[in-house]
Amino acid sequence: MNGAHDLGGMHGMGPIVAEQDEPVFHHEWERRVFGMTLATGFLGKWNIDMSRYAREQMPGPSYLNTTYYEHWLFGLERLLVEKGLLSPDELRTGRPQGPAPDPLRVLRARDVGKVLSEGGSARRSQGAPRRFKPGDRVLARNIHPLGHTRLPRYARGKRGVIERDHGVFVFPDTNGMGLGEKPQHCYSVRFTLRELWGPGASRRDSVHIDLWDDHLEPV
Amino acid sequence: MDPAKEEIVGSSDHDHDHDGPGPHGAPLTETQLRVKALESLLVDKGLVDPAALDALIDTYETQVGPHNGARVVARAWVNPAFKQRLLENASAAIAELGFAGRQGEDMVVIENTSKVHNLVVCTLCSCYPWPVLGLPPVWYKSAAYRSRAVFDPRGVLREFGLELPKHVEVRVWDSTAELRYLVLPERPAGTEGMSEEQLAALVTRNAMIGVARVPSPAKPAR
């Protein structure tokens, strides 16, 4: 979706404010939102692409006017209701109205180290045959899906070159919508700044964007 | 950061709004209440174990951080075979030092040289290599950085105090997939004969994102 999250190339977002000796969290509520988001992710009711899509659905004006962990809080509340773990009433009143819907595997403290160090790679051993190889010239599709996509707006309709083939990965554009993993090759695609931003941009410099077969067409 | 430079490269057409929930995450009472209510609801319904929340938070607040990435960089500086493995298969090489897992399952290391400078951003959310850098700083997650890093990388670097010569090529890496990028900075002059541990202490988070160079070690005071 062409949401406020798709920020690449926007103007007027102000100076970059870097804080000296910045703490990991600035407020206790940020800690709790971070912890709750990770912990509930292990319930297995959604995947990381659905989490991103949930945050992207925050209305644009709010998204730009709130902080990172407020985006996370919005996305978490949305997913909990959408996946039936909380009712809208429970969320509104803060009072539980019954037990959790079905037996769920809740993350326990003793397992935290193990699950974090194992992670969960989006790499897959099998998928659609690759359509491109390093050196191929490609065009990023001019698509504007209303759902989730990892093809940023600033690259759409632009020409680039396949720099490297990362291998087969889950395709977030379908996975985030509950339409399956659709594993396919993901590539690092090099776009010159000139191609992206026109003749005023540096001739020498480039942006590398990770894109999947379904985002690309041969030139 | 030089505020004058910041002004030039920064917002040219609007005044930055310092009211409300600004870039430093000023708390809203409403948000605090909402979070407390949500947590007690999730605990009451048995959906989260509060001890697990504490363990998750503690991991990223006190254990994982850029000191991990600094060890990877220092190892690459002193050990050419490791550096080669790191550039060819970053996840496996980084795992040799014991760093792996969530948000770093599939790592890519990109090397800065005298001819190429790499810079990492995630324009769509704020993807970041947690096992080696910990959680991202606020500026990395800000609309200002995410919007401008791909449009005016040299301006962004200047804002961080790094003026690159024209002949240096800038490569920006937009982390749009599940690959996570770590910049291998150039080893600074004046570090010959330093141990791996001493070198690791020089490596900064910003250098591993690509918005800074690793500074030469300060000369001892007379």
C-alpha cells in the first residue's frame, strides 16, 4: 500500500536528530511494547510480514506523528483483535471476558534465549525457478497494491541491474496478506541515483534494493 | 553534529515540530495507560508470561548490542581468512563468534574501502541486524533518515559530519527483504600492532551502519 511508512525520497521530514549516549529504551512502556510484540509473535497466529502490514495500516497522519514503538503498539492491538485473541470490547475496556480462544503455546522465560538465538530464517530450500542472474537488466514493476508490498514506491518503474542473487526467500507481498509464502528468488538490485532521482543526482552513487522475481520484469 | 550543516541539509521547507510525541519518544500518558492495560489483559488471558517479557527486554537492553558487531569487525581486521569468510557467507562467519538468531538470520557484510562507501537504511520500516548491533537508535527509525538516505546519501553523511570526496562511490543498501546488512568499516591509520580487543573498542555503531568512519585512536596526552 502507498502508506506513510513508504518514506524513501520524501522531502520535508526535518533534520536527523542523533542523540548522544542513547539508551536502548526511553520509557518503560516502550520496553513492554517491545516484549509483548516479540512474545505474542511466538503464539504462531501471524508472521513478520503480517506484523509489518498491521503497522502500515496506521492512518498516515498518525504514523508520521508518532514514534516507532507507538507504531508497534498499533500493529499489535490490531493483530490481537484481527486474529481473535482479544475482542474489541476487551481491548476497549481492558477487562478479560473469557479465556484465550484455544490452547496456545505461550513463550516461557526459560525458552527465550533458545528461540531468539534460533531465529526464524525466511530462506527456503525450494521455490520458483530463478528468472534473473547477476548482470541482468531489470525493470521494477509499476504496481500499487492496496495490500502489503516490499517494493518501495521510489523504485517502481525504474531500471536496475541484478547485483547478486540472495537465493530463495518467502515472498512478503503474499505472506503478509495470508496468501502463502510463494517462495522465490530475492536479489540485490542496483539502481543508480540518476535513474531514481533524475539528472540532478550523483552519477556515481547507487541504491541497492532487495527485490523478488515477482517485483521485476526483464528489460 | 554541526547544527549549521544540519540546517543546510536538513529541513529546508518546514519547521521541525518539537511539540507532541517527537523523535525522542516523549511519553503520552494515554499511551502508558494503554500499554499497561494491554499487558494486564494479555497476562490475565494467559497469552503472555510476564517473566518472558522481562527476559526478552533484558536480552536486548543488557546483552545484545553493537559491542557484538565491533568484535566481528575487529576479527576481520586482524584475520584475513575470517574477513574472506565474512564477505562470502556473513551469517556463518558471524556465528563463529557466537552471534546469530532473530533479525540476523541471513546476514550480508559490505566492505568500505578508499573507493566505496556503504550506507544502510530501511525505508519501509526499520530493519536492523539485531544480533550484531542490538536494537536501532531513534534516528535510524526516524522519517528524516528513512526518507533522505536513499535520496541524498551524501547530504545525510555530511549531517553526521562525514564529507566524502567526490571520487568515492556511495552505495546505499535499502533493507527491503530479510537480509540484514552490516558495514565493515575501513581500519583506521595508527592502529598497527593493536590487539583485536583494542581494535573492537574503537569500532562504533554508526560506523557499522555506514554513517561514520572509525576514528583513528586518540594520541596519548603528553
